[in-house]
Amino acid sequence: MNRTLSIFGQTFGVAALLVVLAGCNNGYQVKVDSVSKPQVEPSIAYQIKTSNPDLDPDSLRYKEAERFVKTALSGKGLYEAPKPEMADMIVDLNYGISPPKVSQEIRTEPIFVYVPGQVYTQTILLGTDKEGKPVYGTITFQDPPRSEYAGDREYTETVVTYEKYLRLTARENKPAAEGQPQGEIWTVDVSTEGENKDLRKALPVLAAATIEYIDKDSRGEKTIKLKDTDKDGPIAFVKKGM
């Protein structure tokens, strides 16, 4: 009498697997808005001050921001005057972080499903019985499961972002006339927005973004992209210091 031996592999049910692909940080998006007024004589020597009462010039954060800005200014050929009276201009330094902004964003993510492997059988010789007759058995095999792309799904996510900003305003180093403020030479406003609220991390990026636009009219707001992975880029230059 033949005996049949059936061996079944593990059966996998079809299950949906949702995978969120996280994007790599390829750089910083920075908004820049700058204005400049033509000068009869070039202003290259400066003194840095702040008119923001919330900023403490003796704090470590302020000194760090000041160092980044000085390096950025040096990238435009400007230098710090050894004495206040020798400065052509006063550069007003202001920076900070805006209140959190809450928004709803529609995002997409790919959907993958696990598909069980194909099931197939094979008859093999298992041996012989007492009478020497061959005994065959049917073995069931199953290929490994695989994942297949099944499309995308959209979902709404609540996102909290923070705007980190830096503003540099250069004014003539001259006494105010008849109560009028000192003449403005140039202004650079830069900001970057994201879910990270680490202002310290953003400061060298913001300072680096000002280099190209110091004493330059951007003719409206522009968005530029800076990479902190560029060893010869402006962010590396600012971080290195003078």
C-alpha cells in the first residue's frame, strides 16, 4: 500500500503595509529680501550694535550671532572698525524666532502589499515499503512572499512650523540731523521656516544667506537654497569664522 506524505509550507495572508518615505535633508530654503541705496563714498568699516531691547549683547547667543555676521560681512570685503568713531556705518543686528504657525498639509505616502508566494506541489520518492515497493509522497512548496506597490494614499497632517529670522540694517555713522534718524545704507532680511525651532542651528545658515545680498537690491523677496554639506559653501565659511 502506498503512503502519501503531504508537507505544507506556511501560508501567508495578504496584508497591507503602509510605508512612509522620509525625505533627506538636502539643504535649507531661505527667503531673502534686501534693499540698497547708492552711496557717493563706499562704506566698508562698521560697528555692530542692536536696537532690539530683547537681545542681550552680553549673552552667549548674541556673541555667537555677532561672530557669524562678522564673518558674513568679511565675505563682502567689509571689516570691523577698530574704534567706533572710525566706522563708516553702524550695522544693526536683529534676530529671533516667530511664534509657532499651525497648518494642515496634505501629504502622500506609497502603499505596499505583501503577496504570498506561489504554491506548488512536487511528487518525490520517499523510500520503499516492506515488500520493496516504492513509496511516493507529495510535498507542497511555497515561494517567499514579496511586496508590491499598490498606489498612494493622501492624508492630512497637522504641522507646526517656526520662522527663524535675521535682519541686518546698515546706517551712516553720522550724528542724527534735526531729529532725523541716520541715513540707511542697506538692509538684508533673511528667514527660514521649518518644524525645527532650534534658532542656534539656523543662525549660521541665515548669516550665510546674507553674504550675496549685502549692499544689494534683491528687487523683491527671493528664495534661495543653501547646502550645509558643501565644504566650500557659504554656510561652511560662516561656521569656520575669521
